[in-house]
Amino acid sequence: MEFTTSQIAHVTSGELKGEEKVIQAATQDSRKVTPECLFIPLISERDGHAYIEEALSLGAAAYLTEQEPREGTSIRVENTTTALTQLGKAARFSFHVPVVGITGSVGKTSVKDMTSAVLSQQGDVHASPNSYNNEIGVPLTLLNAPEKSSFLVLEMGARKEGDIGNLSEIVYPDIGVITTVVASHTEVFGSLDSISNTKGEILERLPTEGCAVLNADVDEVMRQSPRSRARKLTFGQRGEVRASSVKFNESLHATFVMETPWGRGEIKLNVAGEHMISNALAAASVGLATGLPLEAVEEGLSCVELSPLRMEITNSSSGVTVINDTYNANPTSMKAAINSLSMLPCTGRKIAFLGLMAELGEESSQAHIEVERHAEELGVEVVAVETELYGTARIAKLDNVAAEIEGMNLDKNDAILFKASRVVGLETIVNDIVV
């Protein structure tokens, strides 16, 4: 997105000082500064103003500031976070292309990645990098969208009621997707109803000519449907876009027949896991809602590249199959990963190294025990990493996990899964043992 510093000052009601510059990108991280970039110093645990000089030395063209301007081109504003929101809105309405907003308790990033793959069959797609899904990441995604983008795809996350509504005021999506509603961050939200209502906030900002893409298999999602006047397109086994004749290969890639109001097509996913079928149906629904032919949707879903740390299946130096699904965890995603581990064609041991599922509040103890029982029912061994919440499961220290695995004398017939909330840092162990 291209702005002049005068335009930035106008949008933010700021005061411009210094020579006029043309801005091609924006960042709040001085380490990611590029030429012709706007540096936005935010104040949180650390004050970003302390990094203005560093940003300028790295080539930032201009910067926002709440303080007395220093050298270079600056725009003084009352609040840099508010200014970022204002700039994000301005960037959004500078585009006249379909904008997709994706929210839900689980699967947001995977659906975002799959949707991008599908829509890329029709034009250039700009999507949220990694999980840029909050009040900082969403406007930055919009500000960094290339002028030639044919589609914008934004992931939208929430930590409390009102968050999705606030993000929707920035994004104003034409198509709104709710992947699912499950117990996640219940320590913050308090109840499943609160989570459901929060995810449903996206529907209230859809235009009447837009489309709500909803998971028909989840009652908490469908209860939000009346909040939008836009047309509805449902996915899932009870949906209009659904899968039949599902098969898996040795890498857990699914092949299925996708039935839609536009006809039937054969889908061959290149990503692993049974739970990816629902994500694929959501992405396919977006593509079909924007008018893509069925053949383009099929092609897009055959060449998906997921964001890191999501169902990455590799091998250790001794040939053990390793599933790295360490980006985050809640009870639903944990059980889905264990299901995938159990489905692998390996004939030996299947071991899940599971860490804490964070922010579950009062439900935490029971949720961890249920996950351990689920694994036991599927014949999967559980090794708890630095937590006693999995009940009777063996407990290992994070620093000792690699050594414990080596002591198990596993080989090519065995498989292991790593999964936990990101605060555990379990992904560091995977880096040590994979080829």
C-alpha cells in the first residue's frame, strides 16, 4: 500500500515534520524495517520510541511518535496504537477487491493458508503473515498489502468479547468465515457461549451482498447465523459444501469427493490430518463464493503451504516419524493431533509428548485428563512435558526430552507427536531431533 507522509498525517490527525516521503510498508518492529518503511513505535511492555533511532539507521523513511520529534521525517500523533488502527482502516478502503475475514477457535491459520492457495488460482493474494490476527497484526497486514493484490485474506483472533467486532471495524470483510467454536481461552472468556458470541461478531459487519461461510457441524457457529443479512454458505458433513468417499495415504493426506451446489469435484490435499478436511471445505467455500470454478478450487487445495509448526511430518535421524504440531494447543486440536498420530501406518510405538494447554481456567485439570484418556483409548502413549495435569502420564523435563527419546531406542517403525501451547517451547526439541 502506498501512502505519502502528508496523507498519513491527515488520516491520523497528526502533525508532519520533515520532508515529504512516500511510504510503501509499515512495521512496529525495528528489526523488520525496510527502505520506504513507516516505523510505528508502540507502547506495551517496552516503549517502541526507544527504537526510533535504530529504525532510522536501518532505512525507515518516516516514523510516528507521541513524543517531541527527533531527526528525520515524523508524524506526531496522540496515540500510536490508535494511529495504526486509523491507517489500517484507510488502507482497507483503498482496495476495491474481495476481502476475506477468518475467525474461529481452531483452524484459523490453516484455513487462511488454504484460502490463499485457492484464491491464488484467480489472482494475487495478500494474506496475514503467520498469525498476525490481533489489533496490531491486522492493520499491519492491510498496510503492507501490495497495490496489485486481487484478494485480501485476514485472520482475526480474539482474547475477549468485542475483539472480533473491533477488528471487523478495521477489516470490513466481504466474506466472513467462522471455522468452529470450541473450548479455547476459557480462562479469559469464561464460557463457550461467550466464545461463540465473540466469533459471531464478524457477521454483523458483512455487507448484504457479502457471504457468511459457516461450519454447519457446529451448533455454536450456526446459532450466530441470524446476526448477518448476507447470504450464507455452509460447510461440513451437514453443510452445502461437504466431503464424501474420504481416503488417506501413508502421509495422512486426504483424498475425497467434494459435493457442492456448483457440482462435484475430487480433492487431493497435500497437507496431513483428518481435521484438515473441514479446513479445506471452508477454504473451498470461500473460493466458490467469490465465483471461482470448481477446477480452480481443486487445483488450489492440491498445493497448499501451511504456516510453520502445523502438522509437519518429518523423520528423525534414526527414521522415527515425527509430527510437529507445536504452534498451539487446546483440547480439540490436541485430540485431532493424537488422532493423526494413531492413524499413521507405523507398526511400532506411538508416543505423544504433550505439554500444557494454557488459558483453560477451571476446566484445565479435567481437559488435560480427558486428552490423556483419549490417547489411551487409541493406543497412544503419553509423556507429559513439565506438567502433572495429564494425570498418570509419565513426566519429562523439557531439557531432557531429547535424551529420553534417544533412550527409548525408537526406529522407523515408531512415531512421535509433539504438541503444546506455545509458552512451553516444545518446538525447540523438534529442531534438535529431526533430520
